[in-house]
Amino acid sequence: MTIRSNWQAKAPAPPLIGLALAFAGVLAAADLPKAETILDKYVEVTGGKAAYAKIHSHVIAGTMEFPAMGLKGKMTIYAAEPGKQYVEMNFEGVGKMQEGSDGEVAWANSAMQGPRIKEGGEKAESLLRAKFNGELNWRNLYKTVETVALETVDGKQCYKVVATPKSGNPRTLWYDQDSNLMVKVSAVTETPQGDIQSDTSVSDYRKEGDLLVPHKMMIKAGPMEIAMTIDSVQVNPEIPMNTFEMPDEVKALLKKP
């Protein structure tokens, strides 16, 4: 005859343990605010819908630095609704790097790699980034958003939100539980060199016009670290429309069969 301890006699069967854990997970998820609420609140705490709606274009100037390589250059981002974007970076000894989008075509051009048209997931990610006022119009960008956990990021309790775009890979976003400011974003980006996991820490929010704007981004892309600092933001400036035109060498690629 087998004699079991009191603990063994009273312990629930393994299937019941599984059900209990699953039920606990449901209860924990139920305590989290809905992702829709978090994303809408981010718009509110950074300025509000009316402030975003008044902005139709902007020019952002700053620096981009690769600390491990001792490389630092100037960066300018031109953007206009609904999805026009042109980014220019100049690095001493390396030359000029350009990226752009007209809302349908995403492209890149540099002295090192030459011109190319982005395709697949890389194109989807670039078009998503280029959507103007994406913070305000997030419902047009994502097919699903879900709050999945409460996690600690840089010493702050944060809501973890998984946002799945209509095209491209999901993004994971972390929002400070106290301020509701976004502090981190993570995604897998397709590149010509293969898929790269990127984690971006976002900080140093400052007022630019009527909006709070992050001024520091630290990006970890694979083994590489990139520091981005924003020095100035121009709201609704006059941007010549030819700013968003593709370089001739990129246009030539579109004409190829």
C-alpha cells in the first residue's frame, strides 16, 4: 500500500493546476488597461488631438552617432501629410545617405550602397514610419493592438503593448504607467542583410510648439548601437515639394523591367 503525504493528497491534479494558471493569467490580463486606451492617452498627454490635427508638415534636425565606430553626422528629416518623408544624413568621410517615401514607394540611396527600391517587409516598415501623424491616426496603421503585460523598463513600470500593422511585422511598445509616455519600441526589421531585431529607448520629452516630443533615441540594432539626438523641430514650415522627389538614379531603377 502506498502512503501519500498530506500535501500530495490535497494537491490538485496536473490538469487542474494548468486550468488554475490559465485562469490567473486571464485575471491578470483583465487588470491591464486596454491598448486602445493607452494609445489614445499617449496622444492626450503629448498635446491632444487638436494640437496634432493642426500639424501638416515638419522638419526635424539633429545628429546620428555610431559610438563604436567613432562616426557622427548631421541628420534632417522632412515630413508632410499624408505619407511623404525625406531623410538626409551626412557623415564626414562616408558621404551622404538618403531615404524617402511618397506613400507608395520607399527608397534608399547612399555613396556606399548606391540607389535601391525597398521591397517586402522593409518597404512596409518604411511606409509605416512615413505615415504623418501616426500617433494620432494609429487606428489607420494597426489592425490589432493588445496590452499583454506590465514590465519594468529602465526602472519604470510600463504597460507592454503589441501593435500589429496592416502590413509588416508587429511592434512592441512600452508606455510608462505613471506618465503614459512611450519609453521603448521593439521590432524585427527586414533589411538586405537579413532580419534585424531593433530595440529603441525613447527619452528626453520636451515641448515643441503644442506637442511633447522625444529628443533622444538610443537604438540597438543587432550588435550595433546608434544614438539619435533631436536639436530642433520646425512645425508647418514651407517645404518645397521637390524635396520629396526621388533622385534620378532611383527613378532609373523604377523604369527597369
